[in-house]
Amino acid sequence: MTPLAGLLSLTALVVTLGYIGVCVASPFGPCRWCRPAHRHTCRACHGTGLRARLAWRLWRHIRELHRDTH
């Protein structure tokens, strides 16, 4: 493996683990569609101003699939 490929793979691993750490520490982030004024009609966050992060939604989906198959 070339040094550049090793550095890129290490960087991707660090970024991925960092994002997973953020999602574990704070699974909900600000809603980007209704951020300034928390509209009660927002379909993404249902008016709360917070919505689940992508990694958290993926984790819940994988957990539900595992639970349904056993």
C-alpha cells in the first residue's frame, strides 16, 4: 500500500469514528429545514427543531432488522 493510500484510509477511519462518537454523545441535531423558526408544521422534526442524525437513524434501522429476524 502506498503511503498516500494509507494516509487516506487512516483519515477516513478517524472521520468515521469521530462522527459515530458525535452521534453517540448527541443523537439529535438541529433541523436544517426549520432552523430559525421552529415551525410546528415541519415534517422532518415535527416542530421540535431537533431531528435524529443520519448515523443514529441507520443504527436504529439495523437494530430493528436484527430484532425482527430473531
